[in-house]
Amino acid sequence: MSNLNVRYGLLFFAAIVFQLTLVKYIQVYNWRPDLILIVLVSFSLRKGPNAGMTAGFVTGLLQDLLSTHFLGLTALSKTIAGFLAGSLAGKFSRKTEFLHYLTAAWVEES
């Protein structure tokens, strides 16, 4: 397992913890950031669509199990987001890496 995968694993874990505990207190005009989606898009842009789909499904399923959402709904949406972001992998050069984070700045309606 590479060092990058370990770092992303820790980022996903921290994003899940913060998303389920602290983000409910951060609200701007009824919008809340989706930290898991931000990490997922960044991961998918680096690793590609297959890794993005897998990470999206796993993190979405964990988020479903730890929240009151319908089981599988968040897993499906995160899987699709991971695939779409991963399909953009390789389209950006290292000079435009800030676009990864700009793309990852999506928010979900609360």
C-alpha cells in the first residue's frame, strides 16, 4: 500500500467524522459543505474512475450506515460522483492542480 493511499484513507476517515459531527454547525444560507465529496473528487482525479467509483461506494455506504439517510442513496450518488470526477483524471496538467480543488468545492443542500 502506497503512502498516498494511506494519506487518502486518513483523509476519508477524517472527512466522515467531521461530516457527521461538525458540519451540521457550519451553514451558509441553508448550504453545508460535503467534505466527503471534496476528498472523493480529489482522490478520483488522481486515481481514475475505477478507484473513484470504489471509494465513492465505500464512503457513501459508510455515510448511509452512520446517518439517517435511506440505505444506498448516498452510496449511489457518491459512486456516480467518483466515476465522473475520475473520468476527468489526466485531463489536467500539474500546473492546473488548483482546478482539482476548485472542482471539489461542491456543496450539498442541507
